[in-house]
Amino acid sequence: MVTSTVNETNASEEKNNKESKRLQRKLTRIVISDSLCWIPICIIGFLSFNGVDIPKDVYLPAGLLVVPINSALNPLLYSNLSEIVWNKIKRIRRPLPAPAPGETEAVAMTDR
């Protein structure tokens, strides 16, 4: 009786830890992608606000590249679809085999 309760508690804690790690990875991806997309725009704005002359040709490409990229990434990052995509990327991105003793790296890569 006591053993089954302990096992159930351990299983529950393991499930909560797994869910917590999954949520942490998801939030990390969101923060990193938003930061990478918006920091250039913020830097341009701060420089302009502080009197640095920024050519008008910089604003348009930065805005036309950053906003659509961020808008395209957000649905993937906020939905559960991102986990499916990341799992497929992990499967594709397998480590290369280590070269055998006396073998060069190029030979080991061709065996893949």
C-alpha cells in the first residue's frame, strides 16, 4: 500500500518535472526569438532618439524583415506544433560518426 503510493507520487512528480521543462524550453525559444527579432529595431530607435543620424534606408529593410519573420515564428512557438517541429529537427540532426583510428574525418563522413 505504502509502496504504491510512493510510486504514484514519484510518477506524478516526474510528469510535473517533464511538463515544467517542456514549458521552460518553449518560453526560452519565445524570448530568444523575440529578442533577436526586435533588438535591431530597438537599437535603431534608441540611436535615433539620442541624436544619431540613421539613414532612412535602414528603417524600411529592418522593418520589412523583422516583423514578418517574427510574425511567422510566433504561431509555431506559441502552439504545440513547435514541439513536433523541434522533435523532427532533433531526429534529422544526428551526430556524425566518430572516425575510426587512422581514418580521416572526411572518410567517416562519407560512410554516413
